[in-house]
Amino acid sequence: MKKTIHSGRASLVTLIAALALAACGQKQPKEQQARQQEAPPYAVEVTEMARQDIPLNKSYPSLLRSDSEVTLVARVNGFLEERHFEPGQLVAQGDRLYTIEPDLYQATVNQREADLQSARAELSRAQRDAQRFEQLLSQNSVSRQQYDQALADQRVAQASVAQAEAALTSANLDLGYSNVTAPVSGMISLSQINVGNLVTPGTELATITPLDPLEVRFQLPQRDAFELRRQLGEGGSASDITAHLSVPGQYGDDNADLVGSLNFLGSRVDSGTSTVQASATFANPDGAVLPGQFVRVRLEGLKRFDVLAVPEIAVTQGLMGPQVFIVDDDNKARERTIQLGEVAGPWQIIRDGLNAGERVIVGDPAGLEPGRAIDPQPFRGDAGELVEEAEQEEAQQQAEQAEAMQEGAAEAQPAEGEEGAQ
């Protein structure tokens, strides 16, 4: 009987304690709300959402190429007599590169010139005969048949002159081909044929690769291409789009990038890749980059039109996904879940979740809680500066924490030494 009474009292005490804890738990949120209401308004930069055009810097992978690259081939038969360059040398358009028995072809030219002189002399004789026979025909001194024969001889002589002129032109062409010159300026490769070897028409001799300027072809995602075409359709030109070329692993400094301009934007979408072809031209006077290298092309001057955007630092991760803090009519902070678009430098484009006219906290959201009173400060509009200030503040806090940890460790070392001595 005593055990039963004692157990009942213990259960009663446990129930009272549980009720007390529950009462404390119900009061705790109210106390937090009271403290939050008593806290001074949090001064933070706030902006009113409005649609705007946001600059967008994009980069695309590409394989560097030179569209003007030329493979030199022999166009005449003969022995390769001379090479007038060193492999890897920069040659200019018109420079002489190879000599293929020019004396042989010069002799042919001389022969064809003599043939042309002979044909012209024969034509002159035939013309005089035709004129004489025409006069004799008018006097009935020769027959009509003899006159017709004289005219035919004149026409044959004229054809012989034309044939001799064509032969001379062909001989001069062969003479020109015997001296191989550079059709473009660029860097020349190793020679494929050594001096003294016999070459025939079509024999490959060397390759010239122009290095300045360079053309880079790359693929734009169709949305980027559509936005760019829209931008160009509003009065801009492709040359207004500045392009920067960097070689991964070679240029780590942005100042070392080659600077060029966009010169072509395709007019059709590739059905397999959903991309549009584009190309940009870059000046490369020092030959710093070579065709065949993998590069990245970064375009400046692109825009996203009529979008809502906030500084990237204003976006946090909530239970329902990305979110920002908005300021309600009572100047209280409220959470708002959003859908993110592209990142444009320090700006984050918002696809859904915000409307024009709403006030969004764009300052550092660290320490913000829903319901916190806000003292709205005007936003200067420089998202990059805002992000830079937040990064500097974070770096300073980390430095202070590291310094405090070092001081704590230094104070703990003497104490440990004293304990060891005791």
C-alpha cells in the first residue's frame, strides 16, 4: 500500500515538472519576439526592384585556327635548286621561298618569243598578199579562187600569232612558277622536300600559317545568340562586342589576354547542338598564340534585357531553396523564395519570385531574421562594390578569429608548463 502511494506522488511530481517545462517552452518564443521587437532597427541597404538591362560577360571554349593557312605545292617539273628561308621563319607575302630550275623555263620563254615573232612576220606577209590579190581581183587579173586562198592564208597566219602568244603566256607562267613565292604572310613550316630533289606538279613543299590576325570560331548557345542578335538589331554592330582570348594554362593574367572583336554571327541554329556559330578576330603581332591551341573566348558587351536582378550577395539558401529578404510595409524583414536565372558578374538575375516595386534587402543578410525591424538605407547601385565590401569584412573577421585563436593558444602554453612543473 505504501509503495502505491509513493508511486502516485512520484508520478504527480513528474507531471508537474513536465507542465512547467511546457509552460517555459511556450513562453520562450514570446520572449524572443519581445527581444526582437526591442532590438533597434537593422540598418541595411535596400533597393526597389525595377526591370533593367544587365551587362553579361560570357566565355566559350574554342579551337584556335587560321583560315588563311596555305600549303605550298610545286606547279612545274624540275629539280629543287634553292631554298630561301629558314624553317619557323616569319615570311612576308611575295617573299621568294624556292627556286625550281628557272633557267630551263627561261629558255622556253625565249623560244616562245621567237615563235611569236615568226608568226607575226608570216601574218604580215599574208596581209600584204591579201591586199594585193584584192586589187588584182578588181582588175580581173586573178581569179576569185586565188583571192579566197590569200584570205585563208591571212586567217591561218592570224591564228598562228594567237597560238604563239598563248604559248608565250604559258611559258611565262611556268617561269613564274619556277620561283615559288609566299602567297600570304605568316610562319613557315619545315620544308617537306630537300634541295636537289626532283619535284612534280602537286608535290607539297611547306605550309605557311598566318599568325596575325587570328580568327577564332566558337559556338554560342541559342539563347545567347538570340539576345545578341536582338541587341545588334537595335542599332548595334558586331564590332561593338569586344572579345578577349585566353589560353588555359598559358595566360593567368587578364592583362595578357588578346583583345579582338566579334566579326560574324550565324543565322541558323545547329539542330544537333542547339548552338549558333560565331567568330571573332584577334590581333596577334608577336605570335603569342598558335593555331591548334584550345582557348576560351570571353565576350563583353552582351546584355540581358528587361530583367529583374539583385546583387549576388543578397541571395541566401533557405529551407525551400534560394531566397532573399524583402521589406514589408511595416519595415519588417520577410523571407521570399525565388527562382534563379543567370549570374551576370556581381548580379544575380531572378527568373521568378519577385515583382517590380518590391523592396529587397541587398546588403549582407548575415544575422537577419524574419520579423526583424529594418532601417532601409539607399542602395548606391554598384553591386560589385557591395560584394567587395562584404568580402573584405568577411576576411577581416576571419583574421580576427585567427588572431584570437593564436592568443588563446599562447596563453594556454604557460599554464600547461606550470601544471607539468607541479
